Amino acid sequence: MQKFGHFDDAKKEYVITSPRTPYPWINYLGTQAFFSLISNTAGGYCFYKDARLRRITRYRYNNVPIDMGGRYFYINDNGTIWNPGWSPVKTELDSYECRHGMGYTIITGKKNDLKAEVTFFVPQNYDGEVQQVVLTNEGKSAKTFKFFSFAEWCLWDAQDDCTNFQRNFSTGRVEVVGSTIYHKTEYRDRRDHFAFYTVNDTIDGYDTDRDSFIGLYNGFNDPQAVVAGKANNSFADGWSPIASHYKEITLQPGETKTLVFVLGYVEMPADKKFEADGVTINKEKALAMIDKFNTPEKVAAGLAELKAAWDKLLGIFNVNTPDDKVNRMVNIWNQYQCMVTFNLSRSASYFESGIGRGMGFRDSNQDILGFVHQIPDRARERLIDLASTQLEDGGCYHQYQPLTKKGNSDIGGDFSDDPLWMILSVGSYIKETGDWGILDELVPYDNDASKAKPMLDHLTVSFYHIVNNLGPHGLPLAMRADWNDCINLSCFSDTPGESFQTYTNPKFAAEGGYSKIAESVMVATLFTYAGPTYVGILKHLGKNDEAAKAQAEIDKMKKNVMESAFDGDWFLRAYDANGNKMGSKECEEGQIFIEPQGFAIMSEIGKEQGADKKTLAAIDERLNTKYGLVLNNPAFTKYYIQYGEISTYPGGYKENAGIFTHNNAWIICAAAYAGEGDQAFKYYSEIAPAFNEEISDLHKTEPYVYGQMVAGKDASRFGEGKNSWLTGTAAWNMVAISQYIIGVQPDFDGLKVDPSIPHEWDGFKATRQFRGATYNITVENPNHVCKGVKSLTVDGKAIDGVVVPAFDGGVHEVVVVLG
Ligand code: GLC
Ligand code: GLC
């Protein structure tokens, strides 16, 4: 088993020491509007706000070899051609290192005494990627070499860019002024934006036409201009515009030269697009941007500002537990990943092309749970954007495009779980901030301002969307799918190419498009888990009748679940459209599913009869593996037309018995909730990436972030991870470790501290900023229990219960003794 680097916790970096990672290990630059993906060999691309509609540089997914296309620097040192990041030329380097940090990446390569260190970052409040190249001659004699930059432009709409060649090969346009190359395709007509690539020095040449630079029959690994050691000063006219600077550099022994490149994006007011000639780009804004980062001093200041911003964000919640790996995940990487998932939902990663999906309603609401403490104002804005795409009956568009913020009608709605996540996310926002005002905010339905209602109304229709759509057992209708996109109980698809997500069998047309028999137990238990948040909100507002009415619905649902959906040792998954049980001992395959169990336990359904402990035992026995809990067991080995997509996956992969780390977190929460701190921590450590660093060659994806899925025990590649970065696992594991295991949980009236930890721990310390005050929390565990608060003092005064009041500012010492 092998690692490919190590954590540098003091710098909050992961240090990759070999370019040949088992998969490209990436980082994200930018957290506001301009985003870049960057791999450990500088592959990747950038976009503005929307990876589909405003793609700035081009990238080819599923390429051979992998990860081709990025921002590349080429060095031709007397015939030895190499890149600081090894790829794409792949000349063996004398040394290589990639440091992925919080919003920046530093790649350093050395060859024949020439060292090139490249720092990439997107500064705060800046629509561009800054790339600082520091070249040092570490040898004993002078060196003269040729230096080239390279970026390939995307013609803005990434979908169109990779399909519509008959048009796109004729539209590409550029402008070159001094050391700046402007990309202005379609700027003349309907677009008010352009991009540029510049360097803070004179250049000896450039290329803007890809075929001239690379050569029609060459590749990124041997661009003909670099091989020739000379730029062509080519001018793109259609085909594929690129930007490449060329400079000949001489360095004396020990001498260093620093170049600062900026790859920027500019939007112009429609009436100020051009200079007086009506043709030339008005560069006022671009020049101002360039001026902001045209010296190493300005770069250093920008980087320092970025690091300070991250220190501040990560200072909001901090732990010091006996386990370094926990500290590393909680204090650095898990929180960092939560920012990325908050920003990008499931749109752009090395497994998501940026084309297929915008912001998911379900996904983004859940992402808020792990992010809200970082920048509550941005969470608030997102909640309003999401709620604005909701329909008046409480249903939701499943996705929206970030650029337009409009619901996406291609994918439509009718996912049965969607509305419930919004109750949880709005609840978590209020619990974090105490900002009850959000409930009065007027929020449109279906993006139609004339249909605006207060946010509270959105929660009400969300809650009753479930209540109003129940099936024969009084359980929620399954509709097209619930959280599990691949359980499509109204699909019955037998035709290749039909999308399981959007196709519903015409036989259900008369019933309104989906089966009125198929029911989801998962949505039932999510309802009983999320419902109390809605009730809590109503009570706080003094709407006691409405609260009682909602509570009655929750109680009824719990009763229905216990009567019709408890299988003796665990909860059923669903009733299919034929009225048959799914996820039961009676089934041939797929006897137990993970999804409904955690929420059922946390809703205390059947707790008096011991349903919680029985369920936890069954999970441990049937679902657990050394790499986490599989989603269902036994895996499906054939196609069950009545279940839909789930049984199309080979056993052990994805939704068919893969280890979906996302809902592992629900079980971690549930085990902790039920007092089983050891069990909770066992599951946590099976999937938390830092714990799997030692098996990176098997695990394959980045050891610093969660992936959506690890191959399950039925797969031949058991333990292999996929789909890293953009997953609800980031938020949910943040919730699991911080709110359930560490047990620091914002509540409507204060900060709850109720840990559920491994019994070996002597205790831990945590710091939490909450509503303007700072809480220094010390937890002592003298009797080595998992859970149970014996005493709690705040600033020396004992408190009843486990909720620390919200203070107006100040620093407060909280001491909790377990026992
Ligand atoms: C993916 C989707 C998420 C879905 C899950 C299970 O993670 O992003 O929305 O719930 O798969 O299908
Ligand atoms: C969604 C989910 C994924 C699922 C797929 C099915 O995109 O992310 O988990 O496998 O739908 O098409």
C-alpha cells in the first residue's frame, strides 16, 4: 500500500510528491464568481459562475491520456523540453512537488539545475487566476532557455463548444496588444464579456492559433513551437484560439526571475464595449485588473489576503481531539470541501463535466448544512435562490442554472424528497444565526415575482407537499425518485437511452405521471426527522395551532412507518408500484437499504420496542465493511424493471451496493444519537479520507477530500474510490463529526453540547464562534463513557441541560464532564 504525499497541517496543505498519482488529484481555486479546477499537474479549466454557460478555458473529459488540457508552462532548455508540473511533456524531473492549499496550488519542478515554482490562485474579489512563475538557476553556469505559456480558450458555452464544430471553427476571434492576448469570440455581437491572458513583462513572441502553436499532428506533449524554440506570432481566425506567450530568458548562477501571469474575465456595459472605432475592445476594466497583480509584491499581498480569509473562516470552528486525523479533517479539509460543494453543487469536478448539471435543489440545500457557519449571508442568499425555484404546491425544480438562477425544465420536478431538505437547510440557517427575519422575506414561486410569498410559506408548502402525497400505507409517494436517484419506481423502462431520471412510464399518465402505489420509506423517515424543525419554527413564532397540526402529522407518519414499514430488525426501503416490499427479508436481493435507517433512529421511531438498537445491529452485520457501509445488501445481480436504474449498476458500484459515503454519515449521526459513540466513530474512520491516506493506491482519489462513492464488497475493485469532491458527504460528514460526535450543535435557543465519542477518548477541546460570541469548550471524560453529560458549566456556573445560551459577544468557557 502506498501514499503519494503527506499532509502539512501547519500550512493547511496536502503535499503531493509524485506526479503519477493514481488519478489526477485536484484543487479548486476561487470561492466567489471565478473558479478554476487545477490538478497536481496543472490540468483543468476555469469558468465564471457557471461551468456550462460561461466556460473560459477548454478541457477534454475522458481524454487519452487522462487530464490533458490546462494552463501549461513549457521550458525548452537547449533541447530538453519540460513542464514544471511534469505533464503534458512528461520529461522525468529531478524533483517535483505539488502543494494544494486553501484556494491555491503551488507546483514546483526542477530539471538540470533550473527550478520553476508556479503559484496559482484566484484572489479575493477578483475574476481571474493569477499564476506566478519563479525561475531560479541553481546551477554554476549561466543558462539561456525558452519559456512558453499556454491556455486554450473555450468558446463560452461548454456544451456547444464540444459539439457544434460546423459553426465554432469559424467564429473564434482574438486581439493582441503588447503582452496581453484577448479572447473576444462573439463579443462583436451578443456577448458583453471577454477574457484575457497577460504577463507582466515584455515578450519575444506569441501564438493565438492552436494549430500554429501545437501543430495539427502534434499533441500537448510536443507543441511544435516549443520544439522549434520559437513562437509564430500566429493570429487565430476561427478554428481554436489559444493564448501562448514566448520569452527567451537568461539566468546567471543563483539568479531568479519572476513572471506574473493573469488569466482574467471581464464583463462590460453594453454601451461601453468598444473604443471609438467601434471594433477595438474597450480595455479599461481589463487594464485595471492587470494593474492589480503585475508585481510579485502585489501577488504576495493577494496571497496573504486569501490565506487570512481562510484562517478566519476555519477559525469559526476548531477541535483538538486525541486523534490527529480527526483534527485534520474537521479543522481543515472537510470545511474546505464544504465551501467547494456549497459553491459548485454537483456541477464541475473531474467526474462532473460542468455541462450536465447546474445547482441541485436537494444537493444545494444539504450543502448548506455543512457550510452555513462559514458565511451565513451567502447561505441566506442561496436559500432564497433555491426557494425561488420552488413551485406553489411545494414541489421543486430538481436543478437550476447558476447563471440564470432559473429552474431547469429539462429535468423538471417530482423528486419526492426535494422539499424536505429545504426545511432542514432553512432550519440550520436560523439555528446558526438567530435570523428569524428570513422567514418574512418575500420569495417568488417558480421565479415569478408576482407569486412571491414569505419564506415561511415555502416551508409550509414543503411540509404539506409530503402530507398531501401519501400512498396506500400512509407513506409518502416515491414519485420519480427520492434521495436515491436510481430508485425509479414509476419508470419501468425497457428501452435503451430512456433517462431513468426523467422518464416515467405512460401507464401512470392517468394517475398524474407516477404511481400512486409506490411509496418511499426513506422520505417518510426524512419527514419525521426534518418535520420537528418546522414545528420548532412554528412554536417559536407562537403559531401553536399550526405547530400542533404539523406535529400530529409527524406522529401519524411515525405510526404508519412502525405499522407498515418496520421489517422486524430494520426499516423497509419502499413499496414498489406493484405494492410489494422493497428492502425486506422477504426479498431475494436488496433485503436491507441504508437510507431510511438513520433518520428513523434519530426520529426515535419504535424506540420503545428497541427498533433503534436492532437496526444499528443489522446495519453493522449486513452493511458494514472495512471501507464503510454499503448502500444495500445483497447487491442486485439482475435488472429489476420495477426498481429502475439501481439494478443497472454492477453490484458494488454506485447506488447498487456501493459505499455511498453520503448516507454513511446518516448512520454515523444515528449511532452517535443513540449513544453508540464507538460505533459512530468506527464508521467515521472507515470513510474519512485522512484515515485512508495509507491506501491511496487502492483508494485512488484524493486523500484530503471525500468522494461520493467507494466500491462496495460485491465489487472486484472493493475499496476503490470515485467521484471525488462534489458530494453531499462533505456537508453530512461535517454535520456528523461536529454536531453528533463532537456534539456541538447550534439550536434555536443556543449552542447544544452533547458529545458522543469513542469511549477511549479522555475528552477534547473545541472552539466555536456562534452568534458573535466565542465558546471555548472543554470536554472531560473521566469515566470513559461514549455519551451522557454529567455536568455542564459556563464561565464557572452550572447549567441545567445541554444547551449553552447564546450570549451577546464575549469569550465564554464551557466545561462539560461526561459520565
Ligand atoms: C448523487 C446526487 C444526489 C443523489 C445521490 C444518490 O450524489 O448528487 O443528489 O441523492 O447521488 O442517488
Ligand atoms: C445522479 C447521481 C448519481 C446517479 C445518477 C443516475 O446523477 O449523481 O449518483 O447514479 O444520477 O443517473
